[in-house]
Amino acid sequence: MQTYLTDLFQSWFPALSEGLAVALTNLMQILLIIIGARIISLIINRWLIRWVKSTQGSERATTLSQLIKTTLSALIWFLVILLSLDTVGFNITPILASAGVLGLAVGFGSQNLVRDVVTGFFNFLDNAFNVGEVIETGGFTGSVTKMTLRKVHITNYLGAEKIIPQGEISSLINWSRNDNTAIVDFGVAYETDLSQLSEVMTAFTKSLFEASPNLVEEPAFLGVVELADSSINCRLLIKTKPGDHWSESRQVRADLVKTLNEANISIPFPHVVVKSS
């Protein structure tokens, strides 16, 4: 192939020296290798993403896309460099042998790196979480914005980004897979007519379900859950679509205060009685 291209260049450009023709031939082969690598990478990437979308959803495909870009690209470009060196006449056998020794040394000297990559691989294999999902790990809750086999980027509602090595994720909560339940506790005064409260809450939960598309079922009023020092504490359960329980619970608390005030049901608050001697 190389001889053929060299002769072809010299036939097209008779004034071209043999050395320059060989250099152009090597450059042409390297360009062909790079173009071929790009095509192979794109084909594998698109095929795998299409397959994952058809079987497990777009979130999984997005995650797979990021992992492919960081792992497959590194492997392909490593091969491109080796083939390019072989094209220009370098003996790549010592390089391959050195790479094996270097890989072994890295394996022994970078156990945390190996741990992170292995954990990341199994997290992806188990479909523990994907890009765009909200997870909680190590006391930090946020949306997964980027992930590789080595680390995960999580951004919370304040905009703070936390980068966590995969190997440090020993356990996590995925808030984006199942319907969520928000617990809203509130207190009423001891002189409250509990029968009236029950009627008010029945109408209240019905209106909530009709007004909010994020609720998957009508909220459940559980009634009295605690007799506190200055209030009768009650509980309301709100089942929402994945990730919506935070916003819905805030709105429900605001609506609840308004509803109880309109029904003349007192909401007690801490107060101090001072008696003069």
C-alpha cells in the first residue's frame, strides 16, 4: 500500500523527490487512520445509544454516551497513535511491552483509581443512576449532570457542584425512579373540633388532587399522630411523581395555612407567659 501510494504521488508530480513522496504517503495513511477511527467511534456510539434508547430509555442513553466518549475515545486514539507510529517506521513492539508494564505499575500504585473505575462500571451495569436523575449520597442531594467510570458530578438546587469518585459511593438514594411521598405535619389547638378538622381536610385533600397534575393520588389525611405540649399534631401524606415531592410539600403547607385560617381553626405557636410578682 505504501509503495503504491509513493509511486502514485511521483507519477502525479514527477518533480517530487522520493523522500517527500514517502512523507506525503505517510501523512495520507495517518489521515486515513484518523478518519477511520472517527467513523468507527461514531458508528459504535450511535448504534449503542439507539439500542439503549429502545430498551431502557433516553436517560440511560445519555449516560452511555458520556461513558463512551471518555472510554472508547481514549482506546481508539491510543490505537491511532500506535498505528501512526508504525506507519512512519517506528517499532511499536517495545511501546506495547512498556504499556503492559506501565499498566501493571499503575494497577498496583493507583488502587483507588482502579476501585473507582470498577465501581463505576458496576454502577452503570446495575443501572444505579443516570445523567439527569436526582440522587442523594453522602448527605448531598442533587441532579447528576455528568458521569464517567471514575467520577460523578452532582449539582444541587443552590447550584453547588460536588464531584464524587465512584468508589466513594457506598450507598445512595435515587429520587427519580419511583413515585415519592412527602410528609406534611402540622399542629392545631387543643380546643379544635376534630370532627370539623376532618371535614375540612377531606375537602382540602380533594381540592389538592384536582388542582395539581404532579399528584399521583389524592393526599391522605392520617389524623392525629401526636399530643404535644401545646398542640395536637396531625399528618398529611402526599404522593407525587418522581422528584416533585419537595415543591408540592411547600405549596401544600402554604395552602394548608390559608385553609385552616378560613375555617377558623387555630394553629398554635410557641409563646412565653410572664407573670409579675
